[in-house]
Amino acid sequence: MLAKIAFRSSRVQRQKYIVGMERLQAFKYELMPDGGQQRQMRRFAGACRFVYNKALALQKDNYEAGGKFIGYVPMAKRLTAWRNGSETPWLKDAPTHPLQHALKDLDRAYKNFFAKRAAFPRFKKKGRSDRFRYPDPKQIKLDQTNSRIFLPKLGWLRYRNSRDVLGAVRNATVSLSGGKWFVSIQTAREVDTPIPRATHAVGIDMGIARFATFSDGTHLAPLNSFKTHEARLRHAQRAMSRKIKFSSNWKKAKSRIQRIHARIANARRDYLHKATTTISQNHAMVCIEDLQVRNMSKSAAGNIEQPGNNVRAKSGLNNAILDQGWFEFRRQLDYKLRWTGGYVIAVPPHNTSRTCPCCGHASVENRTTQARFTCVACGYENHADVAGAINVLERGQRLFACGGRVQSGHPAKQEPAEATAQLIA
């Protein structure tokens, strides 16, 4: 096996590849603000949302009038006029840097749209992604001993100190989620280029009945956090629909729904973190299917002229796919393996569960049931997901040896000798 051979090198050979690198990492904590600080944070989030929406509306009007795109610098000058104007004098109460960063977010959203990396920017709605960022580290004071942080125009805020902050503070983002306020502190620190301690490669086949099946025959059972809380969520949503909109009882029912959604997301995130941490610590190279989750979970409803077929069944399948968190699983594997010196290799997913890993024969008849794989050519038998994981591993090794799509910040195409040398390093 190429992966095992490449990783078996002497300690002297490995030392010469060690160089320093900067690691950016975020540490998220729950804030414990008083009533006045909570009101201030809501005002600041609302001010940033107002500036973002006002700038977006101005960009649209300017485009319809035939004008050129307004960059960040001229838009920031307009922000100064808004703060000093008579129409929106309350913008002065909010800190300046978070408002400027809202304009930078809009500028980045437009650039992503122009580069066809994202859809056209949309207006922000109150209650969705309420957040603001302090980009200047000089304005942030962190007192880890007393579990508090100082933010401009908010003062000292206490937070639940669950772990130490490592590195120098770069910025801080305050966000509202599930009725609770959080602060995410991004830091930067110099670390040595990691050397993988593990020497094994593994292929992973993603699924619904089995969340992740490994090429060694083991698998992870799905959590299905949404399915677990689906009945409770449905009951809360029905209760909310009976309330008068924007009344006190309606707001209470909405908060209850938000707490359920937060619990679902927290359970899924915790499960994925534990799974990806274990995989990254025990493997140096992980081969995974390059699944296009957005395309796989598209609705089959169709339109009036061409209505879809089996819409209800497809809707249930879409919910099951999104409940697994496949994209987040791959994202976490990517950066965690980068931290441990490993690799993530994305391989084409077509026919991975229909190809025989023994003789290479690909046929629909090889997979007679959802779980059973029986090759009609050589008679090889195994679980279909295990056979798919073995094929994923084999494709990943060929891509790595011959040059292919390698994640974790490594070159997309390499010569075999260069790829092996980097793997040894």
C-alpha cells in the first residue's frame, strides 16, 4: 500500500521538513451579559444589519441607474455621512468598526457573486444571524483569569471559560443564537509544521443507514438529531401558528422553536466533532467521496407545467441527507487533518458501491439490495457500503500517486515523487 510505505520514514528524514506555520483558530464561549449589555448588543446588531441593507439597496439603485459598482472605500465615506446625518443619528451609538465591517461583508459577498462562488447578496432579516464583529485587536482586552472580555461600548462581559485561548487575539465576533449570546475569539499563533503520527489510510463511504462506513469494515451509526426532535419541533410549530403574530405568546413560542433548533444543531455538531477528531488522530490520509450535497438534496416538486414524481419520498430523503451533516463532516476533517499533518482526498463518487473491489467489474446487478454487494463476475460478497469504502480508498491512493484533487491546502496536482516526499514530511 502506497500510504503505509510513504509514511514509514526515519526520524532524521522527517526533521528536515519541519518549518513554522501560522495557525488561525477560533474559540467560542457563551456570554453572560446583564440586561443593559443585552439591549446594547441587540442595538449594535440591528445597526450593522441596517448599514448592510442600506448599502445593498444603494448598490441595487446605482446598478439600475447605470452606475459602476461602489467599492468599500467610497461606501465607507457614505457611512460617515449616515452617522453624521439627521436621518440616522442613532448610528453614532454603535461602535464604528463593526459598522465598517458590515460594509466589508457586503463587499466580499459581491466579489463572491462576481466570481460565481455564491448567489446574489440578499437583505438581512431581523432575528437571523444577528451578529457584529470587532476587527481591531487593540480594542479587545481578554482577562482569562477572571473569565471576562472587554469590548468597546459594552465594557467588561463575563463568559463561560470552558478552555484556554491560545495565541494572540485577532478579532472578536458577538452573535445571538437560540436566545443566548456568544463571543467567538479568533487567534493566531506560530506552530511547527505537523508530522502525522498515524501511518494508516482509510476510505469513507457516506450514507444514511450508516453515517460513515470505513474501508476496514467498521462504521459509525447515524445520530439523526433532527429526526429525534422532529415530533417536538412539529408540536411547537403548530402551537406557534395558533398565536397572534408578534404578540407576547407568539414571541415565547418562537423562542421555544429556536431552542429546539439550537439543541438539534448542537447535538449534530458535537457528534461530528467527536467523530472527526477520532478519525484525524488515527489516520494520516482520508479518502472521501466528493458529494455535491446541494444537488443531492434538491426538491423534486417541479412546477405546474411539469410536476415532479414521488415528491413526498424525495422530501423525506432530502431531510435525511441534510440531517447527517455530510458537508460539515468533510469540512472538519479537512482542517483537523491539516493540523495533524494528514491529507483529505476527494474522489469521484460515481459507481463506488457498484464496482467490485476484487476484479473491478462495475454493474447495477452487483448491488441487488441496498446493503448487500455480490459481484456477478467473480462472486465477491460484502456489505455494499464496505465495498464502496474500499473503492474510495483505492481511487484516493491512485489520485494521490498520479496527481489529483488533494484537500488540506496541498497542491492540486503533483508528481508522484513530490507527493510521496510531502507525505513523508
